[in-house]
Amino acid sequence: MFPLRRFRFNPYLVEVGRKEHRAVDPLFSFERHTGPGFVECLASDARDGLTRTPKELPPKYFYDDRGSRLFDEICETPEYYLTRTEGELLGRVARSILESTRPTQIVELGAGSAKKTRLFFEAWADRGAERTYVPMDVSEGLLLETSRELRRDFPWLRVHAIACDYERHLSVIPPGRSRLVLFLGSTIGNFARGRAVEFLRGLSRVLGPRDFVLVGFDLRKETRILHAAYNDARGLTAEFNRNVLRVLNRYLDADFRLESFEHVAFFDEEKSQIEMHLRSREEQTVRLRRLGLSVRFARGETIRTEISRKFTRPEVESLFGASGFRLEKWYASPGEWFALALGKLANGGK
């Protein structure tokens, strides 16, 4: 593992894309925990996943700057109910959640463009003087752009942005008097149960007795609704899926031909999960030069790129219990398509 680089952001110069912004902002700070470590992690995951049978890649590598923007477009499609449903639910309960948790700091894992999180800031404006938002995301460009927009729209809000792989860097969550950690979008559903328990246990180790976690869970529903959500008519999800190959090409000097892989997404009833795959249209060999690795694909062979598990309330309670949390409050959308679970350390943080 290469050493992680950590530094405070220089407020005199922010570079987003090719634009430079020069301004002193005492309410904005920045840390980076990416760089060489990111490439090494990608290399390790790619070598491990592409030499397995069946092949697989972690979904977090969708989310470079391009992938993050594609995902934002997917969230606007009529088929993708998830973001819309969660946003409507948050609009109804954000103030109630703030009243229950009374945080001085909101931490968001996988913040992206923070569109839904703005609902908390709108409800938080009258909550007192000490208010800090800590967005954590692997997409540094999007993170800086989002931070700049939030500072413009909420001038009272302190923003401490952290560019990192939050799965590996939970320990860099800054200390706070009372923290609310957001893990929205049912991202927890991308983990198999064992990995979800491991991840939440890791989070529990950095939280204290006054902290809360709010986790989004996509709930079980009709298969036709799920299928449409992951196979949108515009083909944005297919392009998003193939974006992981662009990431491998760029960082690992690979020669994936995107047009030779097709997007496949289906619901596995027995496991109660959506699976996304990239299926090879032909027999082919792909080289990842940085790894010195050649990977053979049979025609029709797939790479599994994502799972998205769908939950029931008893399953969520079981998951929290196994991870060291207790379920404090349950907020469900009309029709129970989606839920927000508010949790607290089961042992009081001792």
C-alpha cells in the first residue's frame, strides 16, 4: 500500500475541471486520501475480480467524475424511482430527524452532488451557530464543485470536504460533538450481508454515544418496477455500467472495447437483489498492461459489476443488531417502496 497523502486545502486556489477559482474562504477546508493509493486499490480489486470465476468488479469504480454525472442523469429518468422516492421521503422527515438527533456536524458517505442533503441544510438553517458538513466521495472534481455550490447557497455552512474511498477510510471522519452520518441511496444494498455487517461495524467503531447514523434502504417491490429502474429506455444505466471499463482503461492501461460488452440487469428473486453485469459479445482477450495481466472472455461470459439488495424491516433490524446498532426510528415512504433507518450505538458508545 502506498502511503496516503493528507493535506489541508489551499483556499487561494481551487481547480475544478479547467477553471480556476481564487478566493479565501475560512469556512471551507479539504483533505485528500486518494492519489496513488486509489490506483493501487483499483489494481488489486481488478486483479482479484477478473481472475475469479465468475468475474466481478466492485461498483464503487463506476464513480469517477464522468460516472458520477451519469448517475445524476439516471436519477432524473422516470424509471429510476429510488432517488425520487427517497428525496420525497427526506423532504417530509428531514426536520424531524434533525430534531431527534440535534447534530452539530453532518457527515455524508458517498456525497456526490449532495442534492438530497440540501433538504437537511434548508431545515438546519435555524439550528444554531455550529454547523459543519463533511462530504466524503471518491470523485474529487465533483466533490470540489459541490462544495463550492454549497458554500454559495448556504453561506453560514462550514464545509470540510474529504476526497477518499469511504469504505477504506472511515477512520478519517473528523471528531464532532454530535454527528449525524448519512449513508443514503440504498448504497448499503451494494454489499452482500457479510460485507454490510463488516462495514457498519467499522462505522460503529468511529462513532460515539451522541452520534447517529441514517441509512437508506430500498424495500422489496414488484419485479417489473425493479427491472425498469435498471434498464432505462435512454440507455443511461448501460453507459454507466460500461463506465467502469473506461476507468480500467485509463488507470490500468487496459484495452477494453466498450462496444464489445453489453449491459445486463435482472432481479434474482431468491436472493432479493438486482444484479448488473457486463456480458462479452464475443470471444476476446483483454490486456491490463499496468498489471501485466491478460484476461480471456468466452462469448456470453459476464463481469458482475453490482448487486443491489432489496430489504424488509426485519432484515434491517437484524443487520443493525449484528453491526452494533439499534434501530431508533423507521421512516417509510407511501407504499413502503423505500425506508430511512435511524440508528444509534446499541451499547451507548462505551
